[in-house]
Amino acid sequence: MLKKMVLVFVVALLLLALPAMAQDTAAGGAGASSGVRWGAIGAAFLLGIAAAAGAVGQGRATSAAADGISRNPGAAGAIRTMTIIGLALIESLVLYALLIAFLIRNL
């Protein structure tokens, strides 16, 4: 079953790549004004991966904090403070990815 899924995925990927191979190369050095803007595609891919990873990280951190507070209610203040600091750091990494995505898009 896994081999069939991999085969279907590879065939679908090859079929999606066929239009890229059929481009006319007679235009020559038309520059970045024509065709696909790879910077925009790369920026979107980067931001999607960063947002997904940040969401997973924030979910796991919040889950662990809730678990820690439920096990030891006396340490709730310290756990809450460290969780908020950790969530801010995770969110800052996603914002850095947004900054890099803007830089990539302008290339």
C-alpha cells in the first residue's frame, strides 16, 4: 500500500512539472519580469513552514504548561511566566521568518 502511495505521489509530481518543461526558451533574457516569480513562491513556502512549526511548538508548550500546572498547582505562577516567555520567543521566530520572506520576495 505504501509503495502504491509513493508511486502515485511521484507520478503526480511529474505531471505537475510537465508545464515547466514546456516553456518556450526563445524569449531569451527576458529577465525576472516574465514567467514565475520564484522569490514569491519561496517566500510563501518559507512562511507556511514557519507558521506551521510555530503553531505546533506553541501547542506543545501550552499543553506541557497546562499539564505541569495541573500536576503542581503551587508552581502555577512560575510555570505561567516561563510559558509566556517561551511563547513570545516562538512567535518571534515566526516573525523573523516573515522578515526573511519579505527579503526573499524582493529578490
